[in-house]
Amino acid sequence: MADVKISLSSNYACVQPEIVNVVIIGGGVMGMSAAWNLASRGVKGIVVLEQHELGCGSSAKPMGGVRANFSDPNNIILGKRSLEKYGRFQEDFGVNIELSKVGYLFLARNEEEAANLEVATQTQNELGVNSYMVSPQQVYELNPFIDPASIVVGAYSPDDGYACPAAAVDGYRRACQSLGVTILDHTEVRDITTAGGKIEAVLTNRGAIRTNQVICAAGAWSKRIGEMAGQELPVEPVRRMIGITAQRPQAHATVPFTLDLGTTFYMHNYYNALLLGISHKEEVGFNREWTYEWLNDFNDAARIVAPSLVDPQLEAGWAGFYENTPDHNAIIGASNTVEGFYYITGFSGHGFLQGPAAGELIADIVTNKESFLPHDAFTVDRFAVPNIGLTEKHII
């Protein structure tokens, strides 16, 4: 089984600076979006540290969904704003991210799921998102792989779709370098020192960087970074695997990104092939080996919603990490424990699609400027109170 890999150029800085204004830990979509949003506002002395190569974490997946189809208003706003930015990405950054607006199609197989889709669609419409309910027959017309008899109703958002995360990282990289951002790959953060409750320095395998501001954009590795600084970040790595079928000569060119809320089955086009996946049960940990184990859960789901996709013939696959929080929503904000420590992480599988707007939000927080959302909309402090969290329903 071939693993899908997308490499980025590594023409970055070789010398680690001794003192900077801001250290960003993590060179994926979040870290690079944060860096660009800060640099474009005139912030100087920014360094991005990546332990391996840019975009090699969750941002390395072959295609990532982009959508505003959520149930929580803050997620809708974050997704809609990011989708608009991705729509202008080639114009703004000169890089084609292969944005394909095939739409998102959520499936409901019982009345409770259907009612949730109805409420979410109404909320989306109130916030300016183009989405609407569709009948089982309309679902089948949009995606002929789906058995219409298996569902009650669907919700479709035609302006959503998918794009290439690695291309987005590369676009941000080019723009950041043009604005003087220092990017260091193969640079491992080993400790963060504080004094009097304030950030003092970041220690790497290259030496120390003096700074009073750190942004953790380390994805699945964020919990460890938070511990170094003295800020609890409840982020756990969970393996996710996908498969890609052989190219099909008579492909249905516009299959939406389709998700079944009950089984967590999902699929969409990958050029003339299909990308298939499911949120299979996994233990927390950094196991990134691709195996066929997930196909057992996928086949069980496919028998219900898409029988023709049972036992798919796969030609490639990918394994990576969800960076899960307790309520499966992002944490973005400033630490109330350690002055100068910020975080943009824990997106729980929907980070790429929220990256552009999330980077804007954290830049507003760091520079203490009013933003399009309250600064505490995604604060980590929500977990300090039992049973308090966000209630997003459109996540798998």
C-alpha cells in the first residue's frame, strides 16, 4: 500500500536567532497562518519552529475538507471566514490549493439527527451560509453511492468542498519569508523557561531563543509544549486513517464531501478516485502506522449507507493524527496562567478548514486588537468548569 506524501521545499533559515519577539511552535497550517497574520500586521522578529518538515503533521494529508457547515455559531463563523479566504488564496498568495467546491453533504438516519440538521441549517442561513435540506432522492442524485433508503434526510452546503493542505502551507511559507519571518525546520523544542510567571526563553536542539511570547501551534504535540510552559492544554493525539481507491474511468466528477453522522463514514472525490474514511475507535497515542484495521468499521458503515463501497480496492493510504480536546473543539487564546503564552490547537479533525480565520483570531489576541469573534470564544479555560464546553454536533 502506497502512502500519500506531499513534500514541501526546505529552503529555510539555517541559523537560529538568539532573541526574537514571537516564537511559534509548529509549522503546519495553524503555525504558518498565525505567522503570516502577525507579519502582515507589521510584527517583526517572528520565528517558526518545526520539529520535522513544514506541514508534515496533520497538514500532510492529501486533501482536507473546507466548510462552514457546523452547528455552533462560532464554528460557523470561523469556517465561513476561512472558506472565503481559501477562495482568494491563489490571488492573495500565488499558490493553487486545488480548491474544489463540490459541497458538503451531511446524512441523517433518524429523526433526532434530522432535527439537529434542521436547526443547524437554520443557524447557518442566519449567519449567511448557503445550505439547505435535501430529500433522500436528492441525496442520491448528489451522491449515487449513497443508498437513499438508508437515510431520513440530508443537509447540503454547495459552497463547501476540499483543498490541498500542503499547498496552503507552502503559500503561507512563501508569504512569511517575503515578510522576514524566520522558519527553522528540524528544530525540536526541548523546554520553555519562565520567570515570575512570564515567558523567558525557548530551548531547542540548536540552543536557546530569548523571547517573551510563545504561540503553541503544535497540533497533536501541544500537551507536551503546554507542560513545558506551565499551561495545561488538554490535547490528545488519536490516529486517523484514510484510503484512496484506484482511478475510475467513469468517475462521478462532483461527489460532495459526504458524511454520515451516525456511523462517521465519510467520502469524497480524489481526482478520478475516491477518498474513503471513518472515525474508527482508536487509543490515544502517537502510533502513525497505516494498517487495514479501519476497514472493518468502514465496511460495517458502508453496508448501511453505501453498499457498493464495501471492501473497496485501495491503491494508497494515509495515517495521521486528530488533535482531540475533551469537547472536540479548538482551543485558541492567551494563557491566564503564563504571561506571553498563547495557543492555537486542538482542532479535533477540522483544523485545516478553520486555519485562515483561526490564524487571524490568534493574531488579534496577541496584538490585543478587536476581532471578528470574542477573544475568549475558544478559551482553554472552558474546561476548568465541569460539564462546560462547546456543543458542536457536526464533527466526526
